[in-house]
Amino acid sequence: MPAPVPDFTYEQTALGAGATYIVGVDEVGRGPLAGPVTAAAVRLNPANLPLDVRDSKAMTATARDRMFDWLMEHAEVSIAHASVEEIDEINILRASHLAMERAIQNLPADYALIDGNMIPRGLQCPAQAIIKGDAKSLSIAAASVVAKVTRDRLMVDLAQQHPQYGWDRNMGYPTKTHLQALLDFGITPFHRRSFGPVRNILCQANSATP
């Protein structure tokens, strides 16, 4: 079955209701054991829409990279992160929302379309949460591409410092290789200590200490 095709309907509805600066917002990186969570906010030009953008998960890496470059040139884009330390301190859901809030703050948005079923509580503008919004709204789909490409590239860079974990391939997700590397080499400053597999290794290390 072909992937759903997002369109500009949600944006047109908001424009018709009086909004003038509408951004789509998405995040990536809730599931990994390492690295930050990354969010993007994107405002598209209604006169120059990227009609071939899709939910980033439905696009090839080459297509995502090409679309990322197009969006950076033709759309208004803001990218933000929540750090590993913030994830461990306030939990991954709140950190994801914090990254979204930061991304929106860097644009003069007066209405936000948010991927998911929750609106971040710190937003300074009206917003609409859209479940599976990256498959429905062009602006959210664009944000999903920007967030994923940005975070993937960041993890590839971090992999140069810690190549044994395979972050350039697994992007920090708990693959078999990554989990085995945790057992073999321990944790790094980029690992999320509040996540089960990492926390378990910390507990084992602490219990083995005389």
C-alpha cells in the first residue's frame, strides 16, 4: 500500500481562520538510547509547496537529503534540541516537547500544527495536535524530514568519537549491535541514563563495586 500523501488542508483551514504564520512541527529521537531529541518547525510558502514531501519514515535517505536541501532553501526553518541531560532530568516526553517549544520560539509563529496527540504546554501560540500529522500535513511532513536529517547527521558525527556503538547506522536506537556494545564497552556521556538498558548496566556496575 502506498504511503499516505500529506496535503495543505490543515494549513488552508488555519489561514482561513485568520492565522498568518503557520508552522508544522515534528520531533525525532524519542526511542534511541543515545543522543539528543531533535525538533523542527517549518513554515512553507503556499505559492511554492514541496508536493513530493512525505513522512520522513516513508522516504529513502537520498530523498530525505534532497528534500532537506530544498526546504532549507525555500522554506523558513527552525531546528532545536533537548540534550541527553535534559532527557534524563525531565523525561523523554517532556524533553521532546521542550525541543518543539524551542524550535517554534525561533520563528514568529501565530499558529502551530503539532505531530502527535499532545500540545506542548510551554507553547506561546495557538496550536493543533494532529495524530500521524506527518502523513497528513505538508508542513509537519517537512518538519519531520528536517528533524530526521539533522539528527541523523548529528549521530553520524558522534559516531566518529565512539565508533564501536554503530551510531552512524543505528542512530542510537537499541539494535542488537548497540546493546552488545553497551555490554562490551559500557556507557558514554551521550547515553541516556534514564533509559532501561543503560540504567541496567549502570546498576550492574554499581552493584559490582566493592
